Amino acid sequence: MIKSIAPISFFLFLSIASFAQDELIKLTDLLNIKTIGTVSLSNDGKKVAFVVTTNLQDENNPDEYNYLSQIWLAPADASEAARQITNSKESAVQPAWSPDGKTLAFVRAYEGVPQVFLLSLDGGEPVLLTRTKQGAAGPVWSPDGSSIAYTSSYSLKDFLNDTSLNRRGALPPYPLEKPGLTNQFLLNQNIKPNPDGTMAEVRAYLAKNEADRKAKVINKLNFHLETTTSADYPVSQIFVISTVPGSKAIPVTPGFYLITNPSFLDNKRILFEANMDSTQLPDRSLAAEIWTVNTDGTSLQRFVGEKDRRFANASLSPTKKWIAYLNGQTSFVSFPTIEVQMLQPGSKPFQIPHDRSKLAMKWGKNDKFLYFTSPSNGGTVMNRA
């Protein structure tokens, strides 16, 4: 039973250059600010890896600056100074500790595509683990350290026409809402584009214009990007790969949905979040459910879900006996509720009441406490339940 929620104030001190009293801060001094993100603590709690992002002046254009992120390592007790452990022209992000604390998995671009690398803390250069043309993100380790799960994202059309991913030539179960067209139009067809030909040839001609980025046909809700628009339907899958370099990754989830946040229940089973509604496009609904699947892709089962509700941000306890997640409505403005549940058949969740948004849920040692952050008085506090 949850007895109380205690707010815990904490501060992060960063050393900054001091200025003389008669020296004013210049606008370009803001470019020297370094930010810290993705803090990852080793399983034994003795080491911490984190990402430091800086602004670097472009070598070819002095008026332009580019972000560069690198991974740093420090003892958790601050007994030694932090040190940078990645050094490349490409950013290194998303550090993840191996169970024995001897290796870090992280993501860095290789030939322009994000891939998972392994870095031994005993020395040596990072080793490339994945070689997927779709890219890899969010690596998580199995409890025995023998494999890693990660997520790959791509457009629905690319997935359908990639025989290595869609071996059976399957089509999505939900309609794509193209007037006069069935989902069959997604598959590559040897139809010659002709603006004066048959209806199929005219459609092939228009599709070529769209492929050449001469025009965009948009019929999706979430089409705004940061600086442009996108008509693609994004989908994602979870893959599992052995930590032996050169191994082949295995897809373990269906390919027509948005699937996120994988974590290992044990060495053979994975927990993840997804909206797998087969009646409508993934971006037509804000609902989400929590599912489990074997690492070979078999025995797909829903753990928790409910119509018009979003179950997300799942966090497993260290012993894998408990799970905490957010349960919220998909409509109206409301704060999702933290629910905690035992990972066994027939168990019922109980709620942790808190009248504001909740983020970054993490379990303490021995499943005793659940930590999370929430806004308070214009800032952010850490809470312990």
C-alpha cells in the first residue's frame, strides 16, 4: 500500500566561466552553454553516464552553429571528475548500461543512419552492433546481457515494399482512406506513368510527382513537422539482436503500428506500448495499450488496455515483479493517474493519487519506492511514493 508521496528537492550544479564585473555577457556567449540530458545510472548505482550537448561552429560556414552530443562518465558519488568517453564528428546519444556495468550501448550515426554501438569500459573503440537501413534507437539490455532490444521507425510504404521486413507481402488491416483506392495501391506495381493513359497510369503519374516531392497529398492528422510537413504514415517495430557483433536482428512485433518503449520482462519476453487498433490509422487515435511478446515474435498478448484510454510510460521494478504506468483519458484535459500492478495473472492495479502531470517514473532498489517528477511552483520536483 502506498502510504505517502514525499517531494524531494534536488539541484544540479554546473561550473560556468566567471566574468569580470565590467565585462558584459555577449549574445554569442549563449552559444557556449552546454546542456545535459539522458542521465543513465549503472545497475549497482556506482557510475552514471550522461549526454552533454554543445554548439560548435561550422567549419565551412562561420555564421552557422551545429549541435553535437557526446557521452560522459562519472562516479555517482562525485569522487572523481567526469570524463568524456565518446569522441566523434557524429553525435553519441541514448547510453544504456549492460547488467554487469562493463559495457555501454549507445546510438550514433553510421553512414548517415543511426545505429547501436557497444563501448567496453575496459578500453577500446566503440563496436558497431546494428546495420539496419531503417535506423535503430532506444537500446535496452536483456537481464543476462546476451541481447539488446531496439526500435526502428520508417514509413508504411517503405515497410510494405521491403521484402526483408514484409516477407509475405501483407497489407495493413486498417483502411488508408484514399478515395477510390484499396490498400493494394501501396505495393510496387509495374505500371507506366502516363498523364493521358488509363486511370491506373494517371495515378502512377501523380504518384511519381509525389515521390519526386513536386506535390504532397496529405490525408493524415499529424502532418506538421518542425520545419515542413509530411504525408508519410510512420510505423515502428521492435527488434532483438545478440550482443555478439555481426549478429542478425529479429523483428518481434507487427509492422503496421507505432510501437515504443520496449523493456525485458526476462531474457525471453518483452513488454512494450502500442496502439494496435486494426480499424483505423495509427494517428487517428491517441489510445495506447501495454503488450507483451516473446523475443522470437510469438505469443503476442495484451497486458492492459481500455477503449479511449492511454496506458503509457511503463516502468518495471528491478525484480520484475511490479509495473508502474500512467492511465489517462484520450479526450479533454486531465492528468493521467499512476497505477501500480503486480506482474502476475489476475492481479489488480492500485492508484497513486497526484493532482498534476507525472514524468520519468523510476523504481528504487528492492522495489521499495517509486520515484517520479512533477511540476511545482514554476519548477520541477522529484517525488517518492
